Amino acid sequence: MMTVRFAVFCGLAVGVSLHAQSPVVRPAGLGRLTGEVFDSLFTRAPLVDASLYVEGLDRVITTDARGRFSADSVPAGRYRMTFFHPSLDVAGLQAPTVTADVRADEATNVRLATPGYATVARAACGVPAASAPPGRVVFGAVKRAGDQSVVPGALVRATWVEVTIGASGAKPTRGGRETRASDGGGFVLCDVPGDVESRLLVDAGDGSIGVTTFWPGEPGASMLSVFVPPADSAGRRNRSIVLNAQGAPIANAIVAAGRDTSTRTDARGQFALQWTGHPANDLVIRALGMQALTLPADEFAAPPRAMAVTLDEAGRRLADVNVRAAGRSPQWFDEFESRRKAGFGSFVTRAEIDRRNPSQTWQMLFGVPGLQVDTQNGRPRALYPGSLSGCEPTYWVDGVLFPDVPGNPRPPGPLSLIPPTEVEAMEVYPRASGVPSEFRGTQSACGVIVIWTRKGGGRPAPR
């Protein structure tokens, strides 16, 4: 016969003390304690690497990749148990306490779970228990890139733009929330809209900032980490850095402010860019497989500060509804059509890509006059009369110059990095004399290839 009894408790940042209760008497015999831990708050999935504490057992029990745990040779008796996990520590939450009876020569199965959203949201946002829980709640942590140490007391500001449609048309409204991180680096943002993208800015107070975007989605709670630049050995602020959601540096990310000011991150994800003096140019950060992030010039250009920019994975966010309406097409499309009618280059449209269905984007350049494509590396060469080797054209992606990165061997170009499913249109100018003025420069002597992506170029697609 197996009996499991549960006693659930939820609180905010309160130390757990199971030893203070009255001791229990355990009969002779050994049993087995098994079970699983489920995260019903953030991931809605089994909780991996949770550490279980069982009163009276001098051992560490950790959940596996399926959130399960097992402990053999457990003396029979009644046990009080709980669990710990970094996500709960950051959120300032305490896991429930569970009571289980272990019988000799039997396996006792226990199921533990994080506190429910309604209870947590009310407690975190100071809402009375009798009231309805608040809207989307975002728990977060401010960390230092590199060692991922917590940053206490950082100013945290979330901003977003919501569009209200009324009798007079669509009206954008800017909203936001502001708070400060605790001494443990954690923070809570209440009533954050889930159907719009929000920008999150944290100011560490030492001249460095962290920037990321998030999309909460359906009602509930979410957890994220925001990073600020690492400090050097002397404690001074370091260079700006581009990271992924786990805090790992992203090398070869493109950082651009307009067409003539751009750079790439190094192997440590760091970059230096003189952005001041370009108030009309937003800062755009792009990396392969990541969502591009745009920082408005009027918010971030001055004063210059070291920043940590966290990019989210491409494809993680899906739009609920795609609306296509008749009206004015994007500016890039109008200009594309104008240049195509002028007839000074070769043009590739989305319809042609769909028809040819290439596995690599560079395969769309086969047959372009004045251009030869190396099938070994997917790099084209502009050939001139009497030239045997030619030279590689300059690339522009979504109106931003794609910087050349020297090296031996050379890193992949955008024709290899950008899959054909992401390309909306292409323009090819194999001769410098035919390059439009907006794409000319000191690097256009070997011609120019312009790539418009679906994310950056937008729609409708040229046909």
C-alpha cells in the first residue's frame, strides 16, 4: 500500500526551514523514493536539474533531463521535502513543501510542481488574494556577461507600442514599466502586454547598459535574463558586446548605423563603433539565425555607453495573424521597381526563386551576364574583358553595407549565410559604372550585389 500526501506553500524570497518542525519516528526497513518535478509556471515542462531537499536524508537528489528523480535505500517513514532551482531563486519564489510516506520494500512516487501562476502573480505584484491575477508577469535577472554574476540595483525599464483602432483610425500608444533589480539581481514587471514586442533596457549604473527585446505571448509568467557588458580586471567597463539569450557571445554579427558606418563583432562578440554624430541613423544589429534588433538613434546614440545587446533566435516568435492589405508598398520595393525598369543590372524576384527552388541563394546567380560563380564556395566574381580571375562584388543586405572580413580562408559571404527561403529580391550590378548612386562607394569597383530579405525588406514581394 502506498500513500502520498501533499502540503503546498508558496511565498516570496523566504528561507526554507524544514528542521524546525517536530522530529518523526521511522520504523525499520528501507524503501525507494521516486517522482518528478514539473514547471507549471515558466516552461510548462519537466524541470531539469532541480535539486531536491529531503529532511533527514544526507544526500543530493537532482532531476534528470525528463524532470525525474530516484533515491534508493530510504529508511521507511514520513518525510517533508522541497526543491530548489535557479529560476525560482531569480524570481524570488519558494517551492512547495510536500509530505510523503515511504514504506519498507515499496516505491513511493511523489510529484512536485512550481507554484501556480495566479498565486505567484498575486504575490509578486501585490494583488489581494481575492482579486483576479494581473496580466502577463515577467520575472528577470540582470547579469554581467562573461561570469554571469548578478548585478544588484540596476534600473530596469520596459517599453512598448500598442496600436488602438478606433473611429478615427489607428492610434499608436507608447507604454512602459520601470523597476529596480533587487540585491540578488532579480526583478518583476507586472501587467506587461503579451501581444506586442517590448524593448527591455537595464542601466547598471556604471556607464554600461543592457538591451534586449521580448514577446511575452499568452497570459502567464515568463523568465528572461538581461546582460550588461563584462568588467575588466580593474573593474572598468568593457567594450560593447552582442550575446544570445544564454549569454554566449555572437561572433561575426553585423553592427551598422546607416550605410557608411558599420562593423562586425570579433570572436568574443565585442565591437567598437563610433555611433555619435549620426542622430538620423538607427543602430541595427544582425546575426545569422537571430532576430535583428534596432536601437533608435534618439534613445541610444548619446551619450556613448558600453552596451550588451542580447539577440533572440529567429523563428522563435510567430505572428498570431498576418494581414495583407492593399495600399502603398514599402519604400524599398518602389525603389527596386524603379531600378529594374531602368535596366542597368540584373534582378531576381521572389517569383523566380520560387520557380527555380534553389538549395543555396548563390545558385540564383548562374547565368547572370558578367558574373561567374565559384561552385566550391558560392562566391561570385565579376569578370572584365581580358580578366581571368575577376574580383568579388560588394554586398548590401536590406540597405546596409555588408562589411568585408579578411581572412584565410575567407568566411562565408551573405549568399551562403542567407537561405533562399529568406530572400525577397536581389539586384546584381557586375560593373561599377552601372551601380546606382545609393550603393556606390570606395568598395564598389568590382560591382555590387544587393539582397533584400523577407524580414528586413518586407512585403509585398516583387513579381
